[in-house]
Amino acid sequence: MTGPVEILATAVMARRRRSRRFSLLFQAGIAALVLWSLEAIVIGDTDWSRITLASVGRALGRFAEFDWRLMPDLLEPALETVLMATLATLLGLLLAIPVAWLGAANISPVGRVTYVLGRGLMTLSRSIHEMVWGLVFVAAVGLGALAGILAMSLRSIGFISKMVAEAIEDVDTGPIEAMRAAGGNRFQVLLYAIVPQVLPVVLGSIIFEWDVNVRRSTIMGLVGAGGLGLALHRQIVSYNYGGIVAVILIILGIILIGEVASNRARQAVL
Amino acid sequence: MPTTTSSAPWPISPAMPPVLEICDLRVSYVAGPEVLKGISFAVGADEFVAIIGSSGAGKSTLIRCVNRLVEPSHGRVLFNGRDMLRLDSGDLRRERRNIGMIFQQFNLIERMSVIDNVLTGRLGHTGTLRSLFRMFRREDIERAVRLLDRFGLAEHIDKRADQLSGGQRQRVGIARALIQNPGLLLVDEPTSSLDPKISREVMALIRDAAREFAIPVLCNIHDVALALEFGTRVIGLQGGRVMFDAPAAEVDQIVLNRIYNMEVL
Ligand SMILES: Nc1ncnc2c1ncn2[C@@H]1O[C@H](COP(=O)(O)OP(=O)(O)OP(=O)(O)O)[C@@H](O)[C@H]1O
Ligand SMILES: [Mg+2]
């Protein structure tokens, strides 16, 4: 005898079997894709006759040297790298605030049009690599740190404004109503009901972005936009492997320091 | 229930014009059915009007129409003779300064200090530049301190609002409304987030302050016992209409059963 429970159970079983079959098919598809891309771009595209144990060993051996003489000359660009990251983050924040205002659906000034504009600016900023911006600004303002700062700050707008806009969209509307009910104007509502609520997100995202900008600024010099990257570039073009190692170690040190500093800052803020 | 022992000031004396007069108020939210279907009543200067009614009856909507946090689609809301619904945004903001509001969820700014929260009640009287730097006037600060002291919060003045208990936070909310020096208090379920003992304390606080400063009160309240205890007059809403409107002392079980359709009591 088949009661309603049995009928239901049969239906559930069938549904589960179908979804299992589908996920197996899906996994097989992924595996095929991975194998095909390995064959197409790695196996077929590499000059395997060039790679021997000896050649790899020789290349790695060169990197075991370390050029101590270079160290004093690297201190100034190292400092410049950190300062570039800091200035770029602050400038990025300054530029991100109006973009976040446009791109937050609930407070966007003219509604749909400005919202789309804000979101568009965010995507634009995030989708163009800082090295590309770097090339643009080196052409525009010349070699040096300024080009790097401008490039990185444009890149920072995207992340900061996206985080802040989303925080604005998530604010508790209670305080907003309270400020309006007390006769507050638009600016006062923004200042008292919204800013305090999004402040933790603002601080959190500029700390995160500073950390990222420290990494970015270590290589901005590769396109002539200031910082340690320029030193790295010089060592690379003169095949001075010991020098390359020295620069890379300094970069590593800066990034570690940045990591520690941003962790400390995050703990202090949140 | 005897109706003769009422100390409620009812009916209001004809010499005294009502502070608030609501005429044929209708509201529908976007593309929905009417939530308020023609509400009319007047509130005198010394009244504490408790609005009761089951969930969804339209109590919050009604109260929020008075200061136009909700835009009515039809009717008149006369506050001291001025029709709130005809004000442009600048005049509306000026008129809102004279109407204090107390909320169920307190609606404090959690990350701001207790005293700054109270001072936001003065935003309507504070210039934009001053408010940017939180430069409130000395007399406002004195008033805030006095109110907080009155509500037993003197030692919490500089604490962040989110460090207070529910009852304490609602007191901050009440102080914020009172510092406006309002001519009317709108109160939306002030006790729903509080336990019964604190609820009565908070209601007493609102009533006593309203009496002392002679502010009429329009107060939504789920709890019928609290409505009867603190209200001088009770308005029952059901399905967006006024089902009854009577001095608190005249409300009896039969009326209440009618209003709640036997489902709540
Ligand atoms: N912002 C809104 N948009 C659409 N409909 C709404 C909105 N606010 C309230 N409503 C509807 O209006 C009706 C009345 O709601 P209202 O909040 O005024 O009732 P209430 O009496 O305060 O109820 P409660 O006791 O639950 O607070 C409800 O049917 C509700 O769903
Ligand atoms: Mg309500």
C-alpha cells in the first residue's frame, strides 16, 4: 500500500537522483576544461628542450647572491614607497567619498541616473590595472612619485567607494527618521545618522587599501612612477641578480611592516 | 467600570482650541490598498491620547503622518492651526522642530555619546556649520544635562549610547524629544522593547514630563492596560478606521473585545 508519505518520499528520491546526476556532469565538465587548458597553453606552448635540471639550478644559483653595496641607496626609495602608498590611500578616500554618495542607492542625489554613474565609476576604477593608470600618468605628469600616487589613488576609489556605498545602503534607518523628525536638514541627517554608522567601514577599508597600496607602490617604478620599482627595474635590465635579490628582500620587509602596521591599526579601530 | 470617577480633562473646554486636528486622513502606500481610510479627531492641549489597535491597524502610519515621515494621500493635519500637509520642505522642517518623537527602537545613534544623542534634538535650531563641528549652544548643553540628570543618567553622559540598557536608552530618546521644547509629542510603541516593570517607569516618565511642560501626547501602545493607566483618552483603530474614541475611564471590556476582535485579549 502506498500512502501519501511513500509517494512524497519517492518524489524526493527522484529529485535527489536528478541533482546528483547533474552535479557529476558538472564536475566532469570542469575537469575536461582544466585538462584542455593545460594542454593548450602549458604543454604545447613551452620549449621543453631548454629546461634541464642544470639550467634551472644555474638560474636559481644566481639569485642566491646578495648585493650588500646596494642597501644604502635603497633606503630612500623604500621610504618613498611607503609615503606614496599613504598619500595615494588618502587621496583615494577623498575621491571615493563623492563616488560612494552617488553610488549608494538610498541617498544618491538624483536617483537612478547618479546611481548608475556612481556604480560605473566604481567599476571603471576597479577594472583598469594600476600599471596602466601608471603609464597614463607618467605620460601626463612625467616620471616620478606623483604619477604613481595618482595611479594608485584612482585604483583605490573603486574598493573604498564600493565598501562605503554598500555600508550606506545597509544603515539602520531609525536614526535617519529621528533626525528628520527633529527638523534636521539633509546634510545634518547625513552627518549625524549616516556617517557614524559607516565610519567603521570607512576606517576598515582605508586600512585594507593602504596595505594593498604598499604592495602596489613597490612595483609602480617599473613604469617609471616612483618608489622601489625603479631600482628593481635598473637591477633587472643590468642582469645584476644580487641587486634584484636585495630589492626584493627590501620589498618583502616593507610589505611585512605594512601587514603588521595595518593589523595594529585595525585592532585599534574596531 | 464606573464612568463617573474620571479625572481626565474630558471633554476639552470649547475655549481651548485643539493643538492637533486631523480631518479625513487617508493613506495608501505605493500601489497598495488604503491603510488609513478617513481618520478624524482632535487633540487638546492637556490630553494624553493612547491609540490602541491590533497589529497592522495603522497606528504607526497615523502617527507618522502628523510629522510627515509618511505622506498622506488625502486629508488635513492641522498643528496649531497650520496644515502640515501644505508646507513646503523648509517650512515642514521648521514645524517638525516643534513636534517631538519617541520611537519603539529608540533610534539612537549607537556610536555617539549619550549627551550628543540628546543634543541632536536641537539640530533643527542649529546651523549646518555649527552641527558639522558639534558646536551646540551652551543653553542647549545645560538643558541636555538637566534632562539627563532628571532621568537618572547623569553618570552616563559621556558613555556611548550602545553601552546603556534598553530602559536607559529609551530615557535618552525621551530626553532628545523633550529638548526640542515641543508643542506635541508623538510616541510610537515606547515600551515594546522593554520589560513590564521598565515599561511602566518609562510611561510614567513620559506622562509626568508631558504634564510638567504641558505637552499633549499622541501615543501608540499595544498594551491595553498601559493605555488605560496612562492615557486620558483612548482611540481604538481597526482596519484603518477609528472604532471608538472615549475617555480612558469609559473604556470597558466589551469595547476592547470589539476592537481586538477577541484575538488579542
Ligand atoms: N512602508 C510601508 N510600505 C507598505 N506598506 C506598509 C508600510 N508600512 C506599513 N505598511 C502597511 O500598512 C498597514 C498598517 O501598518 P502600521 O505599521 O501603521 O500598523 P500598526 O498598527 O502600527 O501595526 P503594529 O502594531 O504592528 O506596529 C499594514 O498593513 C502594513 O503592512
Ligand atoms: Mg506600529
